[in-house]
Amino acid sequence: MSASPLFFRRVDKTNSADFEALFDAPGGPKYCWCMALRATPDEARTNRSAQGRSQILGRVASGVPIGLLGYRDGVATAWVSIAPKESFRGLGEPTAHPGQSIWSLTCMYIPRRERGAGLAHQLIAGAIDEARRQGAKIVEAYPVDPDAPSFRHMGFVAAFDRAGFTHVGLLGRRRHVVRLFIGQ
């Protein structure tokens, strides 16, 4: 089954209500609001669903890049977190290549009813395009093997292999670190 193409929009003040609706929908990731890797140490101490929502929407209101919504027929259908690596914590060395901007793809959300239709590949491609538009030289991601018991929201290794990413190491025991060089 192949999904019709998604149209991508960066999450900003003009579409933050779409972001909230996707996350608040049944099965949506409202438990974390994609703050697990973004929260500062102070935020992490109080990060519950309501605080996570407030924290991520505060970043959106401040113009901080958090990611993209994938739209189909005018409805936000999927989410991919893509932002400068330094806006996350716990992802290892932020500038492993001095002078080269690294953007990290840390999360994808596709509602259960939409899964299995190739949307993950579209989300990865959309994230790469966004990072390139923003001047990134490298896109880094942290996928897992399909049999991993956790971190599935970071995607699977095979999808990143298909997109041309190169394996550069492990982050913990389950997450692979993969990179795609997109700039000179």
C-alpha cells in the first residue's frame, strides 16, 4: 500500500493548532509532546503532559524550529521532529564536524490508521529537504532495529538505509546513529 504524497509545513505560530490537534488525537503522542530530548534539566524535572505541551508551544511561539507536519487534503496527518542538533540534549557531541551544521531527526509520528503506507519514507525525505533549506550540512538520526522493544518513534534502520544514510555508531544499546551529508 502506498500513501498519496504529503505536503509539508514547518510548525510555527500559523499552524500550531494543527500540531496540537494531531498530538491530542486518540493515540497521539500527547504524553511527551516531543519534549523528551528537548527539555532542559529544569524542564525535565517537571515535564508532565501539560508542561510538555506548554514547553513545546513556547518554543513554537519563540520561532524555535521543532519539526514538520505532513498534510494530506489539508489535514495534518503525520509529524517529524527535525531541528538543529544543539536544540536537543543527550544526543552526543553536537558538532562532530566543526563548522558543519547538524540537524537531528529524533521522532516521527504516524497515526495507527495511516501506518504501513510508506509515510515514514516521506517524513524522512521531508526532513532532509527542510534541513537542507535551513542550511544544514548533515542530517543525523537515531533509528532502531525492528525488533527493538523501545524507541520505535525514532524510525527503523532500514528506512534510513534506503534514504542513503551512513551508520556512524550507536547511542546506548538500541539506537543507531546514522548520518546523511547534504551540503558542501
